[in-house]
Amino acid sequence: MATSLVSLVMQFLTPDMIGRIAGALGLDRSHTQTAVGAAVPALLAEFSGVAAQPGGAQKLVDAARQQTGALGSFANMIAGGSQSSLFERGSQMLGSLLGGREQTALAGAVGQYAGVGQSASGSLLGMLAPVVMGTIAEQQGARSLDAGRMASLLASEKDSIAAALPAGFTNYLSGTGVADALGGAARTAAAAGRDAAYAAGSAARSVSDSGRRAAGAAASSLSFLWWAIPLVALAALLIYLLTRPAEQAVVQQSATTAQSLSVGGVDIGRQVTDSIASLRSTLAGVTDAATAQAALPKLREVAAQVERVDSLSMQLAGEQRRAFSGLVGPSLPALDQLIDRVLAIPGAAEVLKPTLDSIRAKLRSFTA
């Protein structure tokens, strides 16, 4: 099976390279890793949307040809202090391909998800766009690349691009064209969300019906009024809790979680979600023994951060512990699949298994 474009780009963006990018932009390395993990598939999704437009595939071909050799010069430009020129040219290319409004919306989505701000994420996108285009040019061959091959390539990559989008990042993409560009893959995720909402609504309606029946039964016989009144009050409370707008519940839950998961001024909720995002994006770039070796330093950083979170989490009270467990638990099934996939790559397990086993065991302990 051919290696996906996302994997090819992430192979180039080694932990060392991401560290250089973070230094050039003045960002925290972990946040930069998170931003890169979201930005790479998002850029490819946007380019897929451009390829589907009349004349769009040819525009992409022209842009890719201009980035021939970009991968070879990228590291030198960062190290040589030419990063300003690099992301300015990349930003101009993105503006030409996506349009200013779409470019701004994408920068905002990446910035909010990774916690780096829109200005920094805009610069990051400008730096990554030539890398993505340079990867396409290198993988396809700039001279033989034409509009038909470009359109076919990006259309065939939609499923792998959608799979590479980090969990939770899609919540920030409503103002962009990423979901439309990915078509069926994005609609499947949206349908799952609608099904969950419908199920919640059905549960609320069931409780509401039960409440009305309880109220009717209480009214039918005054002799049972002394116990019926508390029952009706309880049913009304349940109806209110389960039928109020989902947005209000999400906002309240987020605020409560944010307030309750700080220990000694450290937001361990944010730290563990950053660790999970970094773990996911790092593993996405592992395709062989060489990339496994390159990913090891970053995975050791993740392991160290998870260990620090573990020591702080011991100070959480019962309700806080449950909130923390609820924050980590939903991510574990997908992480288990990703880790198992990486460990099945020839030569990867010998390099990464001890570190990944430690990370996985610690994350599972958070939900115990």
C-alpha cells in the first residue's frame, strides 16, 4: 500500500525539524507539534477542495512546480534566519490558492486548537505550505505532474487525510472549507454527531413523557398527594437537566473541567490533552524503522510529560478525578489502534515499544 501524503510530509517534519520551527516562531515545542499535526492534513484537505474547482488542479500544479527542491532548502532557510522570507512566500501562495478569507479561517482554526494564536498559526501555515507542495512535487515528479494527475492524487487521498485530522480539531473547522473538501469522510463524522444528538434528544423526551405520566398519576388521586409532589418535582428537574440546549451543557462542562483540573496553578487537563495530541501526531509520521528512530526523542518527551501529569493528578479529589478520567478515556480506543499499527511496522517495535508501553499504561491508569 502506497504511503499517504500526510505520512510523507510528517516523515520530513522530524522532531528536530519541528523544534527548529518552534524556535523560529518563538513557540512552545509541544504546542508547535500539536499545531503541525492539525495543519498538515488540513492543508491537504484545502488543496483537495481547490483541485475540485474549475482550473484549480492546474493552479496546484503550478504551485507545486515552484516548490521543486523546497524540501532541500527548508532546513537551511530556518537555520539561516530566512524564516520570515519563507513564510511570507508560503502565505502568498496560500492566499493565491485558497483566498484570503479561507486562509484566515484556517489559521484561526489551527491557532485555537493548538493554543498558539492566529498570528503564529498563520506564520506556521505559511512555512508548511511549501513543504506540503514540495512533497507532492517530489513524490509525483514535477515535470510529469499535470492537472489530471493532481486532481486524481488528492481525490484518492481524502480518506487518509480525514483519518489524520486530530480528534477534536474538527470542532474548530466550521468556518473553513475542510469538511466540504473531504466530502463523504467528513459527512460520516457529522452524521455520527447528529445520531448522538438524536439519541440524547430521545432520552430527554422519554424522561419528559415519564414526568408527565407521573404528574397525571399524582393528580388523579389526592390521597397520594403527599408523595406525588416530590416525584413531580424530581421529574421536572430531570427534564430541565436533560432537555436544555446542548451548547449550554457543553459550555458549562468545559468551564467546570477547566476550573477543577488545575493543581498548584498547573492545568493538568490541558497538559494531558496536549500530550495525547502530540503522541497522535508523532505516531502519524512513523512508517518504518528510520522514522521510528526519529520519533523516539519526541515520544520520550511525551512520556516525561505524562509522568509529570501523573504525579500532579494524585492531588485530585474524587469529583476532579472523575472529570480527569472523562477527559482521557474517550481518546484511548483510537490511541490503542494507532499504537498497535505503529508497533506492527517492521523494525518499529524494537525502537519504540518500551516507551509506548509506558505511555499507554500511564494513560490507562488515569481512567482507573
